[in-house]
Amino acid sequence: MKSTILTLGFALLTLASCSKDDETAPIAGTPASTGAIKQPEVGGANQPNQVYLDLSTETSTPVNRASWDFGFSSGADFRVAINGAVKMAVKQLATTDMSITQTSDASVAVGAGTNPASNGYCDNPTGILVGAGAGIGTAIAEVSANDADNKVYLVNLGFAVSTTTPNVGSVSIDGDARGWKKVRFLRNGNGYKIQYADLDSATFTEKTISKDAEFNFTFFSMASGTTVAVEPQKTKWDVCFTTFTNYLNAGTEVTYGYSDFITTNMKGGTKAYQVLTSEFTYDAFTKSKIVEANFTTSATDQRIIGSNWRNGGGPSTLPSVKTDRFYVVKDVAGNYYKIKFLAMTNDAGVRGNPTIQYAILN
């Protein structure tokens, strides 16, 4: 058995070393990929990267998950998402005055014991932006055209990427706390303004942010004071490997941080559903077996793959891939693929090294 695993590892390494498609732009008009074995560059047990994968071009885009704070929606609504990959949380305050000193609040944080989903301090993990708060939609209310309606937010910036090396098979996700800010969002024509400052500052920095219809969001970093490149164009990615703030049912629904999580590009049009091997084997699954109605849930929930592809492990067991399932993905161009997961670690057992295999269905 061990020799079989080593053989697979060498084969995958050879495939990875023979291709640099991840670093090159696709040529316009090229046919959709018939499939590939890919090893997204999540970055190991600290999982520093969010990795956006376009199945049809085999293009993989890794981005440091702590490189951004807010995503400004390019849709018709004026919605702002927070960075759940670093466990950000926000709380709306009663004031519109950015000059007032604020204090941190330990309850504004991701964690099963401190932050019920109903607090509305984190974005709804389905990816649906529209909602009235209390855990529905974005944690930040829709930015109003009436400036007087746009309150100041207390912002917990979450955690930097950890640099601690964990035990083999474990992860170390959270580094140093990134601190706190007070932030206010306004409209600027068909775009946005952001005002931000330290909690005790009487003055603030203001920046303008434009919508870009080519992207789901325009991303902004307060550390650099600029917009930053994160997601590829909304028609040029299908799945994202990331750490993630999810909701977890622990008697009541609470916020909880996940590693080894996969979202689909729901806003761009990617859809997916899960197939158990007790119904069809991966090899035997063909396009004729697709059930279009099974894609319905993924139109309003980006978590169809989520953490469902893996076992979490326990006190005496290491995490592992679930081999009893695979996924059908309809990409943004209308191509159908089947995807299965081959590994979540490298040959040394280090997490944050997933391997997937996919093939086009035609």
C-alpha cells in the first residue's frame, strides 16, 4: 500500500513539474480543457493562500488571504463583504461620527463560544449578499444613498497568517491579531467611499472605490490604502480553495473558522452538486447522468463542496479525503466537469497541499 501511495505521489509531482499553465494567461479561443490533475498552491499547513482555479483553462491564481480587508460588490446593490478568510468581524455602532473614540469589543469575533450567527457580525457564508442583518446577508448593511443612514462600524481585523509550524497533519491558521479599526461606508455616484481610522483617532482617511463590472468585487486593503487584485474576473474562475468563516450548528448557529474549505463562484455563475459513489462511480459518470435540478441549491449557496470533501480527523485520527463522493461542476462558460479529490496533504502528511482530478463531461 505504501509503495502505491509513493508511486502516485511521484506521478503527480511529474505532472505538476511538466506544466506551468498556472502562470500563463489562456489563449483566446482555445478549446476548454478536457481535464487535469492539479495541486493548488494553498501553501502548506498555515494555508496562507486563497487559490482561484479556472477549470476550462487550468489557470490557478494564488493570493495571500491577508492581503485585503473589504470586497465592494460590483452588483446593482451597494454591498460590502468582509474578509472571512482571516476571521474578520464587524459591529454596527449607533453613530455616524468618525471623530468619536471607540473601544474594542471582545464579543465581535469569530468563534463558537462568542459569536452566534444571529449577532450579524460576520457575512452569511452562503455568499448571498442581500439581507436585513442578524446573520442574513452581509454583516455591513447596504450602503445607503442617504449619508445620514450610514453608521460607523467597529471592525475586528482578525488574524495575520500564522508562521507557526504545527504537528504533521494539523494546521496553524491564526497568527498575530491584526487589530481594530473604525470604518464608515458611503456611496460615491455608482461607486463607494470608505472612511477608516484607528479607534482613538479624531481624524480619518477617506478613499473612493469604483465598481468594475468585469469582477464580482473590487477589493481594498486599509494597510496599503489601495485597491488590490484578489479574485480573477468573474468569468475566469470556478472554485476557490481558502480558509473560511462558516456557520456551525452547536445547539444554536454560531460562527466558526474552517481550513481546507472550497467555495464555488456562485456570483459568476458556477454551479455544483455532490454525487455519492454508492450511486455512480467517478469513472462511470457521464454527461448523460447529470441531473440539472441538482444544481439548484448551488445557485444560492457557495458551500456545496465546502468542507464536505474531507474528514476532519480527531484526537487519534488524521484528516483525510472522503473517497465516497465526487462533484459535478458546471462552469461559467457552461462546460460540465466531474471533480474528485485525491489528497489533502503532501507525501510528508503536511496539510494545505490538496490534489484534485477533474475531467470534462461531453
